[in-house]
Amino acid sequence: MMLEHQVVFDLELALPRAEALAFVRDVPRSLAKANFLEALTVVPGEPELVRAALPVNAAFLGQRSLPFESELVITDAGARLIGRPLDPDGPGWAEVDGEAEVAPLAAGSRGADGARVRYRFDVRVHLRLPEPERWGGRALLHMIEFTARSVLERVTAQFPAAVQAAASEAEGAVVA
């Protein structure tokens, strides 16, 4: 079973464009407040790899972690994550694609030196479930899908606040 969810949000930062670019390209810094991600690491190389796990607490799985790995690609406007397929042991895995694009703010918004960042995350969760053989099994799969989709939406809904909290910290560091 595969579930998909997209999160799109904008942030206005009181950071000059160059510092906003550095912020979005520094994954440990920009996702420092994403407490819902487990074991977030960036592996140096060409390309750099972002690794973490999405915790899932659902009745049908219990408390599990769905690992993901994404390539980090620097772009002129910011950075992009490209999800890579995995084949881990366990109930499943996730693919996380995303993009952060930095643009200057219009004059008067948050200061002449501010920047607007548009984030987009596409999360696909791949779950390993047995094939249903009867209508009862199919009904159970529908319940599992509903529960898993709700959990995925709840987890991904935390992205905007986490990035905003990290951005506020970065703004404070620039002001100080």
C-alpha cells in the first residue's frame, strides 16, 4: 500500500536572501525543530544524503519508524530533496521529495532585506501489508489505510511550525 501527502507553505524571513539560501540548504539547521523526525543525519558526498525516519504510532503497526533517504541537491533558488527507494526490514519505508525556493520580499513586507521561502514536501509512505483474501480482509485494509493516512497527515502537518521555529532562531542569531 502506498499513501501520499503533500505539504506546501510559505515563510517570510527577516534574513537577507543569501542568509535565507544558506538556511534552507543547511538541513540540520532548517529542520532542527522537527522533533517528529528520528535520527536526522546528513551524509557528506556527491550528492549529500539526508536520512531520517518518520515515527508512526498506529494501532495496526504499533510504534514503528519508517526510514527515508533523500538526495540533497543545491539549486539556484534554494535546495531540493529527491527521495530514494529503500528496501528495509520492517513494515515499510517513506520517500520524501521536497523543494525550498527563496525569493526576495516585496519592499515593506518584513524589511528591505527579507526573503520569502516556499517549501513543498511530497511524502509517500510504502507499507507492507498482506494481500486480503476475503471481504473482511479488504475491510481491514480500508481501516488501516484510513488510520495510516490520518497519521501521515498529522506528522506532515508539523513541518511548517518546525521550520518556522528554526527560522525564527536563525533570525535571532542574525540580529544578535
